[in-house]
Amino acid sequence: MSDTTPEHGTTPPAVELRGIWKRFPGVIANHDVNLTVRAGTIHAIVGENGAGKSTLMNTLYGMHRPDEGTITIAGRQVTFRSPTDAIAAGIGMVHQHFMLADNLTVLENIVLGAEPTHGGRIDFAAAKRRIDELKDTYGIEIEVDQLTEHLGVGERQRVEILKVLYRGARILILDEPTAVLVPQEVTELFENVRRLVDEGVTVIFIDHKLDEVLEVSDDITVIRSGTTVATVTPDEVDARRLGELMVGSELPTPETTTSTVTDVVELSVSGVTARHAAAARHGAAGGTGGTAGSGGRPLLDDVSFEVRRGEIVGIAGVEGNGQLELVEAILGLQRIDAGSIHLAGDDITSLSVRKRRHAGIGYIPFDRQREGLLLTSPLWENMILGYDDAERYVRGPWIAAGKAKTVADAAIARFGVKTPSNAVPAFALSGGNQQKLIVAREMTANPSLLIAAHPTRGVDVGAQAAIWDELRAARAAGLAVLLISADLDELIGLSDSLLVMFRGAVTARLDPATATPTQLGMYMAGEVQSQEEVA
Amino acid sequence: MANIRVPDPRRVAAAIAAPLIAVAIAGGVSAVLLVLTGHDPAVVLNTLGNRLGETNTLMDAANRAIPLYLSGIAVAVGFKMNLFNIGVEGQYKVGALTAAVLGAAVTLPGPLHVVFCLLAGLIGGALWATVPAVLKVKRGINEVVSTIMLNFIAISLVAWLYTGVFKGSAAGELNTRTKYLPESAWMPDLVSNGSHRVNSFAIVAVLVGVAYYLLVWKSRFGFQLRASGANPFAARTSGVDPTKMVFRAMLISGAAAGLVGLPELLGDKHAYTDTFSVGLGFDGIAVALLGRKHPIGIAIGALVWGFLDAAGRFLDLDGIPREIVTILQGVIVLAVVITYQVAEQFAQRRITAETAAKAERLDLEVAG
């Protein structure tokens, strides 16, 4: 916005990185990275997953030392041996995943690890005065005496920001701060961030939602393949151009063209209600947010919908509003107290997980590493996971390694999993390739219903396009897809029909052709709760 | 954890280097201990070295390796499922007593009687392992705690039973024991020169090793077991109930443990006596760790362990306490575990980097 800040020229840059190289065995994660962040500005760093953003931020936050290059903070060249050094230099980082203790109050969380003491006891009064000052100065609204477990995602983020400011940070690194927020919360976050900058704080934020980046930042630095390729101002570029800078080529879009929806109902969920969390899940992926099920509210509240062959039904919602429970109820991992689930007309409500999957349910899980992979096992064994009774992988009671490897090789080739061989353990693959492997495994089984939870989360643009293509092709071939995604563009672009979940219930049915991200956000935040039927 | 599947010469070298380094470290630490206690490490090395070329000691080592191998397999089955069955000690005693009592109570023709005793041992061990299995599955009680406690109970219970209800020895007899097994249940020696021998139970041990390999590494059941052990969440999502697998693994482990006392019962003492070996269950943990849960590795571990047991006795002749061998064994296990862990981390890092490089990508995200 203001690319002619008066300080420019007089004040040294808040952060200056020159010629940063960071190598890991066999890999150059960052090479020749140059970054100048003007003091008191919002500086966005954008790039695909795997472009080297995290490595760069870890360098700046003292998580590791660069092999070459210099870091200059406010005109002074520094060497960070640990994050403690970085904090001492006034750098604070707000991670994408919040690290707050639920059973402590906001105040306690903020001072945790940096408690002011008075005669050997924690001086909460002093801490509170200090926090009140910070709240006033930076215009951050939060009630500090409440328990953290009652906070929503946006509030938790404000606590994290306060926590960092409390430690004296003047340079704030926000790692994908909007990933978990609904649009209204994003607006609030940006107001907070602007206020911080007005008060002289420098904000570096990592993001890949380009519209947001263009809206809020003063400068934008693009990282591609481990190096900084351009620094631009929002006036100079639009989202498309920025995306092309990130990818280095033309952008794919999630749009589906013609409808392939048939009349045949593949999945029918009717009146499904669940009150108790699945016993075997302890803080499982996707169940974060902590609000679901508390206060006696059902985890799933009379959920009914249908997915037809050739149809993609998208589910929008802030994480923790029942999406995970719904998926697990369909898979048989979550016990339900009322309602029924039919697959292709057959009642599967009381079948085991294995039998349901046999009946044709494929699943791309919420958290690929936790629920979808055996990290230390080779890829070909990972292909078998969940299908160790499929004829293509076994011979009688034995695993048929030869057959399984042949199938794995074919799937690896078809889905473009980048790996030297099928014998590589899964941990060695990048996140995007792990995801492609899971998609490959599930699609190889020829499911009749695919439950895809965040199918392209953390996946680079190339892999994203490949996964979208596969989903579209399978849809055209009659696959029914239940799509859960936090990426509203993906949801709107791919879905034939869109449901919004809020507090365990389906609160809206929207037509993706007319729905906008803002409108969707209002439903997701629970501000509108009408059963708007657009069929 | 990461099984060696990438045929990379450097990886093979690393796999061989790790145990060698471990042995070197163990030797070094033991040498320091010996010097500190006023003994000459060279004498110990010499004594142990000389025994390596001696048939009698080697036969003793091999014979000793038989129960150690079975015990190692019993522990390893649990390890594969992330279960720490510390209760092999108790389970093998219950198994041995079951076989001793039931075996002496029936009359059967030759090989059949042996098979009957084997089954009795398997079932006895499995039944005793059912207790911690149920506690874990139904009540979430950590199997380490329950199996340790059950060891105490088993040891006392078995002692009470064979000196009481099942006592078969006469009043004036030197050793208290159960009734002798009829000769049809005895297992002959494979090799023998009078005082030193290797019992034919070695064949059973080999068969158990093969069965372990096929079951855990090659079968669908084994795949589900390993999947549940490696990632219970993924297993659950894929339709395998990790709880059931925990139960089954515990029972298989207990069954294998039930065989541990049988070489001594069927091949040597022919009754459960107060001279029965103790500590084989705990040694099995060490052997399983030494062998990295692999059937061949466990065999090597059992032979090394057996050799140290057999050769250690001769240290007394040099005026060196044979306990030094026990210390050496402990140090070897620690050194092996640590060395493998370090080697594993190096390997993981290298594989990750190489895979990324080969995939021509620059996407190593440290945070991830």
C-alpha cells in the first residue's frame, strides 16, 4: 500500500538477509536468499509448499544456522544459535498450530515461561498490568482471566500474538496465520496486524492465499525452488501474476466444467446423531478446536444428506464442527446414537470399518501421516494398508510382495509420485508426494464412494492440479465424492453441491455456482443458520 | 524400524558397521571396568578367545542358545506390536510347569507325547499372558507394569504348586520336583559327548524362528500386526482393530514364552525341579534387542549370549569374578541399542535427503 514510507532510507531495515544458503544432506533447501524487510511494514512471503519458506523462517528464528550468508537485524549483524537468541533480538514467531495449554487461563498462558516473580512467587498483578498495556497499545481485545479451552480459533491466535509481544518482540513472524480462520476472523486479524504496524512493529507473514497477501501487505517476496525470485508491491501485481511468479508457469483452477451428477444415490446419511467421542481417538487430527462435544452438545446433530454417483458434495466448516466425526461415522470409527447410513442402498450402519471399506469406501484422511501412512514402511507396503485382503496384493493368507510391487509401481507412475523406487520408506517423501501416494492407493481400489478430507492440503500447485484432475476424472466415471476442505476456492470450484457444518449440524445447503467465500464464511462462523435450500 | 530394503552398498556397510561398533564400545567399557577393579583385560579376552575354539564350550553355548532364542522370539513378537512383554520370565515358568504336570499325567506314544507337552507349554504360557492382555485391552493397564507384577506372582505360584499339589519327589530326595515325565516325552540330544551336548529342541527352535518370520514378515496377519504396531491410528482407519491385535500379539508372545522352559524339561531334567534355570525371560529381552527383532539377528544374539554364559565360568579359574561377563552382556546390549538408534537416525536422514534429491526436488522442510 504505502511503498513510500517516510522511514525508508533513514531507519535501517528491520530484517536483512543476504546470500543465505542452507543445505541438508543431498538437498539445498535455500540458496542465495535475499530479503529486505523495511521496519514498520507488513511483509508477505509467498511460495508453494516445499519452496523453502519454512527453512527460511527457521533460519530467521534461530532454529538452525545458515551455511552461508548474513542476517542483519535493525542494522546489526547477528548470529542466532537458538530461538532464544532470536527472541532476545526481538523476533517472535506465531506458529500455524497454536501451542496453548487448555487448562490454563489466557493470562497464565501468556506469561508461561516468562513469569514475572515477586519474592519467589508469580506476580500476576504485574503481569496483568503489562498485558493490559500491550492490549491498549496494540488494540488487541481479549479477556485474560478466562480459561483458554473456551476460546475460539481467532482468540487463540490473539493470545499467541500477545504472548510473543509480551516477550518484547518487535518483529513478528506469522506462519500461515489465516489457514485456520474464517473470513471474518481474517478481517479482524488484519486489523490487529495493521495496528501493530502503526505502533512500529514489523510483521513478516507467510501465506499462500494470494488475495489476502495483496490486501494486507506492503511488500511481497516470492520464493520459488529454494530461492527468492522477486520482491513486489501489491500495486504492481494481481493475484494471477503473483501465483505465476510462485509457480513459474500458468496456474491451474479447481473448476469442474459440466455436471456429471446422476440420479443414483451412492451414500445416504439420515438423521445421524453422535454424542460421545470415539474412544480410540485422543486428540486425533482434525479434532482440534476443542469445542465439539463440550457442554453436552452432540458431536453430530441430526445430520442428513445424500451423495449421488458422479457428484461431489463439499462440506465447509471451521475445523472442529463435526466434520471429522461425520467422516468417522460413515467409516464406522465413530459410534452413532441415532440415524442410519446407507451405501448404494445397503444399510451399513452396523458394519465394521473393514466391511464398509470393502463395500467401496475410499478414504483420504484428515492427517495423512497420522491416519494414512506407515512412515517407516516402504511405499509398496503403504499401498497395501487397508487393502491387505485385496486380491491384487495377496495370495491366500500371504502378502504377495511381487504383485503388490507391480501394482505400486503402476500407481506411482499414474499419480506422479516422485520417488526413486517403491522400496523407499514413506517418511522420505515430501508431504505432497505422501498425499499423492494416499490418493493413488485409494483410487487404485476403485471405490464407489471417496471421502476426501483436505485432499490437497499442504500439497504444491502441481500436485494439487493432478489430484483435482483425478477427482474430476473419477467423478465423470461415476464416483461419488464427499469432499471436506478448508480451502474455500477448492470447495466452491469442485463441488456440485455444498453443505456447511456448524456445531455438529448441517446448517446450510448452498449452490456452489452462486456461493461466495464471504457468504460461506458467514455460515461457517454460525452467523447465519438458515436451512437455505438451493437445489 | 526401517527395515533394510534399499539395496544400497553403503546401507549394507552401515548395517554391518553398527554391531561392530557396538561390540567395540562394549569391549572398551568392559576393559575400563576390569582395569578399575584391578584385573587385566587381556586375560579376559584371552580366556574368552580360547573358549571360542573349544568344542565343549561351543556345544554348551549352542545348547544354552536354544531357550534364549525362544525367549528372544517371544519378546520380539511383542516388540513388533509395540508391546513390551517383560513377563516372559513368568510365562515360561507357567508353561514349563503346565507341560511338566500334564505331560506326566498322560500316556502317549513317543513323538505324540512330545507334541502334547509342546502344546501344553504353548497353552500354559498363552494363558498366563492372557491376564496382562485382558488388563491392557479392557482397562488400559500398561503391560510393562502388569507383566512385571505377574512375574512375581507366577514365580511364587509355580513354586507353591510344584512343592505342594504337584510334588512328585520322595520325602528324602535332594531336590524337590514334579513327577518325572515318561520316557516317551523325552527329547534326545542332537550331539553329545557325555557331559556336553546340544539337545534336539534346537530343531523346534529353528521351526519357531521360521514360523515367526513367516507369520510376522510375510503373512497378512503379520502385516496387520506390524501396521498396528507402527501406527495404530492408521491401522484403525484402514479397518484393523489395533486393540484386537494387541490381544493376539500378547497371546502369541506368551505362547512362544511357554516353550522357553521345555528344552530343559524335555531334554534334560524331565521334571520341573528346584534346579530349573531362572532369568531366561529377562535374557530374552536382551537377546531380542541384540537381534533387532529379526529371526536371524535373534539367533546370533542368542548364540553370543549363550557363549558368554558358557565361557564366563572359566574366568573364575583366572581369579576374575565371572560377574564381569554379566556386566559385559549388559554393556553390549546398551551399546547395541544406542548404536542402532544412532545409525537409524543417520539412515533416516540420509534416505530422506537422497529421496528428495533423486526426486529432483528442493522441498525438505525442516519443520515438517
